[in-house]
Amino acid sequence: MKRWLIHIAMLWVCLSAAANETVDFTAIYNTANDAYVAKDYQSAIEGYEQLLSVGKVSPAVYYNLGNAYFRVGSMGFAILNYERALKLEPEHEDAAFNLKLANLQINDRVEPATEFILITWFNKLVHGRSASGWGIWALAAIWLALVIGVLYIFSGNLALRRVAFAFMAMFIVGSVVLMGFAKIQYQYENVTTKGIITVTNTYVKAAPDQSSTDLFILREGTKVTLMGTENGWQKVKVADDAGDKVGWVREDVLGLI
Amino acid sequence: MLLLLAFAASAQTGSFKAIVSKTTFAENESIQVTFSIENMSDRNFAPPDFRGFNVLSGPMKGMSNMNINGVRTSSVTYVYLLQAQAPGKLTIGPASIEHNGKTVRSNSITLTITKAGSRNNNSGGGNNGGGNENVSVNDYLNENLFVRLFVDKKEVYKGEQVTATYKLYRKLQVDQYSITQAPAFNGFWTIDIEDSKTIDFDVETLNGVQYYVATVRKVALFAQKTGELEIDPMGLECMVVVPTGGWSYRKFQHKFSSGKAKITVKPLPGNQPADFSGLVGELDMQVTMDKTNAQTDDPITLSIKYSGKGNLKFLENPQPELPKDFEMFDPKLSERSTRQGNVVGGTRQIDYLLIPRRAGTYKLPPITTSYFDLKKGDYVTLRSPEIVLSVKGESSVTTPATTGINKEEVELLGKDIRYIETGEPELTTEGSFVMPLPLYAGVYATPFLLFYGLLAFKRKRDKELGNTKLMKRRKAGKVAAKRLKQAEERMNAQDKRGFYDELLKATWGYLSDKLGIPPSDMNKDMALNALRARSIDEAQLNELGIMLDTAEMALYAPSTVNESLQQTYDRATAIIDQLENSLS
């Protein structure tokens, strides 16, 4: 009994500490917003970046940071942060709108490949909820399946048992599907597959080596697919009219979405 | 050559002598007489009267100063060209000069002149000058006025420079000259080194004889094909002026030609680089950019400067590989040829005007040019360093973003971005999940475990439940026997109530265990029905009914029962025995 009390007390301390921190971060966020309003975009950028540097994220922070970068003319970073905001919140309408505007400002635009409509729907469905959200739903479904399972086990009525079994199976399958969504979304949230060029332009090399051949030039704001790293170099793929182009760029010219 | 030397007079080391090449001449042969004065002044030189001779030309005065082993020698020569008037013995008298106030005379020479017919040395007369002049004059002219072709190399690589020099040698006075046959130099690329319109003569010694020498033409040749190549001869025509004594002179037209020369042209080695420029010699390349930090639309000059030896005209203009973001104009060329001695070279500058249209950091890839280095005897590739160029600013000329824009985007172009989000930021920790993954896995797996646990529990309980019934059923007979024994004891003790109670317990207990009906649900009808369902015949059931009725009657209304305890007991044991047999 005493142990329990100690555990609860510790948990409470941790939670209150976390709550205090949240207050501080919110203050930073608000200060950055004030700087933006005062057209001090550089300070605003510093404020938002400070939040991101300690791992505190939200679609709003990314979106506002994107706006600040847009105002100072750093289109690469603006696009990067709009994309990040949209990754966290695909239905963020303002971020989508501003991203479109930012994309109009850059030189080389890589048109996104048109994908099969079902895939688009599927992505919209899966990315519409966070991995945590899907995870909770999957848990709820599996526990509900258990409740129905208990009914199935202990009921003496054969008809009731049959219905219970069918529902239990349905909830288990449903939970597995939700779990799949959670996994896809978790992957999407935690594994970066796209990047944005954040320097004015960069030469794409044939190999992860400064002395290797220049293949082509990528410009600020271009979205690339990441294909692996080696010694500080990132293999990237760009969709082009003439098919996909693949090459290596230094990691520091890229911002990962 | 036979020299007849005679010292007529000498003062210290000085000498004054008359020289002829031989003492016997044909009648129509020309005779050259040279009066040579060494280390003496030629003041008041008086030729002999040349009686019996016609003076064809002369005097031609030559002077030279030489310094041999510290001894200074000055010499003056007077040359006359004579022709005998008639055969026979003729004497050229002494000439005279005044030296230190004294008159000094040269030796006299006696010549034998033979008849013209007797010694007809017809040389065929290829290059006969004046048609009215005879062969011996031509010989004389050829000896004293000729053109030679010199080639500095006999064997060259294709494209290597070989220098051809045409030199005019004369001892005679030439009034004018013209080139009748200009060499064509087929198979060569030519660059003239000297092609003077006016000829300046210098004194030069050829085979020990002094001549006035002038270079008529000097040309650098670059063979364009391999194999044996011929360098064409040059033909000249001169007006030779021959003084005939006093103020009078005669003019002869003289035509002559240089020989031709042969050179061997070797092909270049086979390992020729792809970017070989064709230049054979030496080359240096410098690639510069007038600025490496530029604004968009701000012109930049890229200069490629070649300098070297050889035929720079062979060089092709390299095409710089620049990104599409640059506008590049046709290059401006400036060439200058230079010479180091006879070696032809030069500089060539190629200026490209570039206009960057987009901001960015660009690289000008190295420009390479290969040439054949004669000193190394191998190909050399020149490679300029990579130039990094930084361009800043927005271009006013192009709006690249407007390419491939759709209607919706055109509308967007004029719009401004939407305002920031304010209010609660709802910060989360990056990459966080609802709970740590292992915990999540545990919470997710728990229902499965619980389900299987419950399922197992149910099965076990069912199993256990099933076992008790069986056991009870099996043990029913023994339990009943035990109870009947107790009833018998009660009977012996004459405890009627106790007896009936035990008897009923034994019977009901037996039926309950055997039929699997809980004692609470047990009654007579249920028991009889259950037994009937197990095909027990009616007689036994009847007997059981009577026994139960009797026992209960005896328990609750003892007076109405006539049967003795022993009878009831026997009946009960008999029925249980029978049921035990039928139901086992």
C-alpha cells in the first residue's frame, strides 16, 4: 500500500513538472507569434526553431515558422515547414494554401506524380489521424473483442454464443486493420522519406564523393525522395519529365520533412 | 682552284695581288680577274688597260674586315669580268695603288687563250640569261648569282613546324629582281616569317667564298599530310648590271631557280586524346573569369587564353559547359602571332560573354585542350581548374516560375500567404506515440491472454464439473450402502425416526448422484421421469414409488404405516441393488 502511494506521488510530480514546461514552451511560442506580428520575422524564426530544437512540435509551430521564412524570402525553408505542418495535420488548409503560394515562387517545380485515386483516398484516410489515435482505436477494438469474447465463453445460450463469436472475430480483424493504419502512420510520422532543398542550388553528384561527376542541378524548394545515406551524403530521387533522376547530395543542403 | 700568286709589292704584312682561277681560257670564255688588296689602302686604284680584252663588267668592289686570332685583316677586292678579243698569249698588266705615298703595283698575269672552236664547253644552257650572251657568261652568272633553298629539318611530325628559307647569293650587282616561280607549298599550312619586298644584303660566306646574301623568303611550314613531301623551288629573274668601264654598263637579264627540298612527314603517335586540338609544339592555357561573385543579369567575361609555339590556328574554340541558367554569346576572338627566332607561335584569346539569369552557386567545369608536345614527344592535356561562381539577386528578364502554371495558380500568384495561427499551440513531443511501444504491445496483447486464460479456465472447470458427476455416479452405490448401514443400525436401536430419515437420505442421495440432478431440484416425479428416460421398467419404478411413499409416510405420520422397519429396509436395499445393476 505504501509503495502505491509513493508511485502515485512520483507520477504526480512528473506530470506537474511536464505541465510547468508546457507553460514555458507556450510562452516561447507566443513570443515568437508576437515577433511575427511586429514583422520581426528573424526573431520569430528563432523562437519557433527553439521549440523545434527541443522536440516540441505542432502543426501550428511548423505553419507559423513556414510563414516567417516566407516573409524573409527563404522559400526552401518555408516549403519545408509547410510540408512538415501538413505531415502532422494533412487537413491543415492554411498550410496547404501557403505551400501552393511558396511553390509558385521557386524556380524548378517538380510536379507531383498523379497517383491512383484509391491510393490518394487511402492516404487521406490513414494520414487523417495520428499514429497515437489509430493506436488507441486499435486498443479499444481489441478490448471490446475481449468483452464479447467473455460473453462467448461463459454464455450457456448457443445462439448468443454464435453471435458473440462473429462480433468478436469482427472486432479482432478491425483492430488488426486499425493497428496496420497505426503502423503506417507511425512510419509516416517517424521515418522521413521526403526532403526539401534549402540552398539556392546544388549540384547532384553521381556518387557520394565531392570529386565525382555532376549530374544535374537542383534548386531551392525542390522536393526529393530520400533513398539512403552514406558518409554525410544523401541519395535522392527526383521525378522528371524524362523519368526519375537519381543522384547524391550533401545532407546539409536538405531539410527533411 | 689554282691560284697564281705573285708579290709585286708588299709593305709590312700588306699585299696587293691579281688572281685568276686558271691561266688557259677559251676565246669566248669569260675571265674573272680579282685584284685583292690586303691591309693596304686602295687609294687611287688604277686598273691595267686590259689590252686585247673586252671588259664585260667591273670593277665590282668588295670590302671586308676580319679579325682572326686578334690579327685584324682588311681586304678590298676589285673584280673584273673580261673576254679575250683574240686567241693567243695575252697579258693582264699590273694594277696600281698608292700606299703611304708610294705607288704599289700588283703582279701581271699571262694567259693562254685558245680558239673558241677547239674547246667548246657547251653546258647545255638551261638558265640562259640574255639570249645574245653565250654559255660561258651563263656559267659565270650562275656562279655569282644564285638562290638556295634551306630547310631546317628533314623529318618532322605532321603539324610540326619546318622552316624553309630562300636565300639569294650574289657577287654581282643586281638592279632589280622578280620572282618568276613562287613556291606553292602543296600539303603545307604556311605562315610567312620573312617575305620582304625590299631586299637587304648582308655579307656571308658560303663554302669559303664571300657573297652578298639576302633572304628572299622565309616561311614556316606545317605539313598537313604524312609521307615524303616536296618543298617547291623558287624561280627568280634578275637584271644584272655589269659596268663596262667608266660610266658605261651593260645589263643582262638572268633567270635562275633554287632547288627543291624533300622532307619526311611522320604521323603523330596513335594514342591521341579525344580532345586533341591539332597543335604540335608547346601550349599554355589560362582560363579566367573577370568575377566570381555576380548579380543576375550582370555580364561576366570568361576568357580562355592560349599561348604557345606552333600553329595556333589549328586550335578550336572550346565550348564551356555551363548550366542552362546562363545565357552565353558567341565568343570574341583576338589573335596575335609571335616569333621566337624562326619558331612561329602566338596567342589566342577567346572571350565568352555570359549572363547569369538565376541566382545560385555554379561550377564551370574544367576546360581541357590537348596538344602534342614536341619536347616530351607525347600528348599533353591542359586542364583548367574548376571555377566556382556565385550569383545573387533576382533576374528581371525571366520569370521561370511562370512555366507550366495552371489557371488556378495564376489566380494564386497575386495573393499573399495566410496569417499565422495564434492561440494554444498544442505542442507534442516529436515522434511520440500514445505510450511506449513495449507497453502498447503489452496492453494490446493482454486481451488475447485474458481471453485464452478465461477460455482455459472455462474448459478446466467444465472438465472438473464433469468429473464430479461421474464420481458421484460411480460412488452412488457405495454411498447408498453406507447410509443403509446407518439406517440398519437405527433399526436395531429401535429409532424409527432416525431409521426412516437415513433411509430417505440414502435413496434420494443415490438418485441425485446417479441421475446428475442437484438435490435441491430433486422430487419424486423428476426422479421417476429421469429413470423412465433411462428405460428402467415400470415394476421397479412402482416399487421405488411405494418405498419412498412408505418411508415419507412413516416419517411424517407414523401411525398410518403398517409395514415393519425390516420390510421397508429390505425393499429399499432391493430397489437400490436393482437400479445399481440397470444404471451402471
